[in-house]
Amino acid sequence: MSFETVSVVGLGYIGLPTAAMFASRKKKVVGVDVSQHAVDTINQGKIHIVEPELDMIVSAAVKEGYLKAVTTPEPADAFLIAVPTPFLPCEEGEVPAPDLSYIEAASKAIAPVLKKGDLVILESTSPVGATEQMAEWLATARPDLSFPQTAGEQADVNIAHCPERVLPGHVVRELVENDRVIGGMTPRCSDRSVELYKTFVQGECVITNARTAEMAKLTENSSRDVQIAFANELSVICDKLDINVWELIALANRHPRVNILQPGPGVGGHCIAVDPWFIVSKTPDEAQIIHTARKVNDAKPEWVVNKVKLAIADFLQANPEKTAKEVTIACYGLAFKPDIDDLRESPAMAITQKIAEMHCGRVVAVEPNIEALPAKLSGIELVSFDMAVCEADIQVLLVDHKEFKSSSVKNGYLIDTKGIW
């Protein structure tokens, strides 16, 4: 059967672009979000996130009547759940465990409008077994319908997992071009999911089972995390040995079978900094390298903060007439990666916050992709690049935004965590 109406639950960095792509192919799309602000913004044909090209697609889809946003789910033929999967609260040093409450809430929200023949796909990056858990929540809420865990191929409602695997800043293009991993709870669940995604996906849709699909996304991001941890560990070693780590990596990468990534202030975002913990929490005794990589990358922000403390001490020693309260520190970049506005799990923002907490003087931030600072950075000023360069005594480069790459800082004490200055 064809899918006339598609519902996307969660209109964030993945959900909204996905909804827009279906709508651009003339599918009727109902977007669902708990944020009234997001719903109102989208219904005006605007977007509440920063993503190139997305604003034009959403504007056209809303204007032509193919996309609308609501706060309460409505009937549809296919439901895609793209809600956050954060961590449960834990003590320092404990392995974070995934919080599936958003998936549970989304499942219970769509359950009343489900009907025979519907397809439900979990897109949220999830620990292994989350898709089966979602199916159980749905079955409990709708005992009048059958689901794959009990009815197999004859189920009234089909269930699958299809993780997103796109790069922020390139989401629109990659949603179309990238291959998709489709993990149905039964072969029919997978086949129907492929039919749905082929509405706009030009990449190959590769079929597996739900658990392998869940693990595939976690594996992709854990692999990146391990590679970044190696680069970050190298940067710490090279700093101790007085070696330029960027020159070293460039030389090593001239080997035809070596491709070392670039170090930075840590790892952020809602993927690479989060997903490895889903593996570690499930198999703590086996995930030794993955766990170590997480600890290396999580330790890098504190290492950067310590470098700032040393810079303050060096500055005061060179300028004995000044006090620490008279030292201005500028932090360049708050997003978790270049040229986006996404601050989730951002090491740059965590570093800036720690600097402000430990420094009694003025701290300013330069982030060209946002208009206001989040509440947790109260007391810090959001200023222009030129103002920061002129007024700061200590410059801390945290994100290699294009605006920073095209400029340079000549004055003050410099801590460059990205090797561009």
C-alpha cells in the first residue's frame, strides 16, 4: 500500500528536515512536537533551527499545504519517531545509561491514533533493544491491534528501526544521497520501510534486523569517537613534548595507509559524545576500548581549561601591574562543530562555562551562529569577533567556524585547540 500521510514525531535537527523531504515529494506530512514555539514557527513557513536550504523547503511545503505542525498526533499511514535519547542522571564516574522516556512518551502519544496497516519507524539513535521496547509500549497501549513481537508477518502494525546518519550543515543533501540501514522486526516491516524511504532517498536502503540497525549507528559513532580520542591523546602528548601536533599528524598522514583525524577541545553533539555510552552501559565488561576513548575525549575540556589557567598566570607574571580581575578572556565558538548553531553536548560551551566559573575577570564569547547566549552562560558577554580581538588579553579558539578561519588573532595569549591560528 502507498503512504498518503506521514507523521514525524519530534521536529528537531533530524525530524524537521525529514518531514520537509517527504513534503517536498508531495506527501501529506503532519509534524508533531511538544514545543508550541516550534509548531507555530513551522506553521508560519519558517524554521526554528539553523540548517542550510531547509528554510526554503519548509516554506514551500507549508505554503503548498503539504506540511503542517501540531502538538497532538493525528492519524497517518506511517509514523517516524525522531525524539531525543539523552542520559539518565548518574553520579560522576558512573557509566551513563540511556533515557528512553522521550521514546516512551512518543509511543504513548501516537498509540491512540494507530490503525491496522500503519507503519511505525524509530529513527532516534537508541540502545540495542529499544525498537522492541517501543513495540511493547505500543502493544500495551493498543491491545486491540497486533504487533510483530506476537503476530510476526501478520501483524496489524509494522515496526522498524532506521537510524539517521547525516552531517549537521549538510542534512538536506545527505538525507537524499546517503544509504539507509533499515531494520524491521520482520521482513515485511523492512520491505514497507524501504518503500516509504524510497519516496525521497536516492541512496541504497540496506535491510537488516532491528537490533543490528540499532547497533550499526552506535558502531559508526563509536568508531569516530575512538579515532578522535587517538588524535586528542596525541595532542596532549605533543604538548608535553613540545611538538606541534598538527604538523606531526600532517606528516604521519603522508603514509598511504594512515589517516589520523584532527584533535580538538573534546567531542560534542548528540551523537559521537553520546552513542558510545549506549554500548558501554549495555556491555560494560566487553567495551574496553570504547569506554577508554570516551574517558579520553571527556577529559579534554578540563585539559583546555587548565591551559587557560596557565595562560592567565603567564599573563599576570608578564604584567605585574594587573590583577586577575582585569584580565579579559575571549572564547571563540560555542557550537559542537563548525558552522552550525547546535550547542548540544558542546565541549566548547562547557569549556567557556568553566572558564567563567573559575575566572574572576571578564569573559566574552564569539559565536556567529546564534543571536543570544543560553541561560547557563549568564554573566558572559556575546560579542563580535572584532571586539573580542581588540579587548581580550587571552584568546581561546574552540571551534573552527569559517569566520575564524578567514581571520587571525595577533594579540594576546593564544590557546588554539583547532590549529587554525
